Amino acid sequence: MSEWAPRRFYKDATVEEAEGGFIVHLDGRPLRTPGKVPLVVPTRAIAEAMAEEWRAQAEKIDPRTMPFTRTANSAIDKVAPQHPEVADMLAEYGDSDLLCYRAESPAELVARQAERWDPLLDWAAREMGARLEPRAGIMHASQPEAPLRILAERTHGFTPFELAAFHDLVALTGSLVLGFAATGQEHDAKELWALSRLDETFQEELWGEDEEAQEAAEIKRQAFLHAHRFFALCQAA
């Protein structure tokens, strides 16, 4: 049995100004979220990206091909009503940040982690005043309170739309530092994703690639790149 999908019921999608931002109209009717709230987004750039997704739909509407619409829905229906809780959850990644947990062996991996991850920890210390310290092994060791507080305050400062994108930047990499790095222009998003996969890449070099694992990783990579672009468009003029 094939999955049910709604048929396209409109001819065109246009962007209009609305109270508090911009909204997509389908043949003159404004979009609403699954929670029945007007789908008003903060920038025209996000609205235009959403409109393009709706224009690109064929005879049947496929939500899987509409990441901007999906993230905007999440920002309004899920993140905004529980902003402090979402921010707290993401800030907790700082105490177990991927970049801080280092291998004890082999020496080649230890050196590679130090070479490629230390500059990001240095960047966080320099740009945000939050110095996280690396640990050898897999046992948890708490980070100092001061840098965690700084990172938490910055996380709470994001708007619901920014926080919705930031959620994926952090959760997909397992790193609060990589998430923050992806919100600016100083670092390349593809390189940041590669840094989050450093351990997996090392294992693939030793034992070869697993096709299913590669496919799963590519899905996550595309989601990370989308979150990076969504965050950038939140700040577009």
C-alpha cells in the first residue's frame, strides 16, 4: 500500500509582509503551522526559500522535500513555547562536548584530534571567552562552571527561529562549540561537519567504508548544511 500524500491544491506561492515578519500565501491564502498558527517568519529570505519549496511540489506534496517549511513550523510550534527548556538542553552539550573527549590511542588519532579540534576550542576561548578543556578517555569529567555559564547565556539569547536551527547544528555534531562555530561566517560549514566526523573517518581509513553508514551520514550532513543555511537566513536583511 502506498503512503497517502496530499495533492497540490494551489497554483502559486507568493511572499507577503505580515505583522512580525513575512508569510507565504498559496493562491492568496496564508500558510499556517500544523498547530494552526500563522506561519510568520522573521526574514523575507526564509519566506522566499519556503515559497520556492511550495512552488517545486509536483502533483502530490512531499514534506520531506520542504526543510525550510519544516524548520519554521518547528520554531513556532515546538521551540517558541518552550524556549528556555530547549536552550537548557542544548547548553548541556557543553559539559560533554565532542571536541573535548579525546582518544588515548592510537597515537595517529590522538595527534589528529589535537591538530584539528584544538583550534576550535581556542576559537571558543578567544571569541566567546569560554575555554573548554579536553579529556583523554570516555569517562565524563565536568567542565568549569564559568565557560559553561557563558555558553548557556549565549544559547538562551537565540530567537526561536535561530534556536530551531541551532538545535540541529549541535545535536547532529554532538558539539556545542561546533554549533556556535556554524552560526558565524568564520568557518566553512562543510569543514565543520567533517570535523564532527573525524573519528568515523579515521575508522573508515583503517577498515573501509560501510555503505549503509555512509548513507546515514550523508542524510545527517545534508540536515546540518540546511540548519547552517536556515540560521544564516534568520539574520539576512
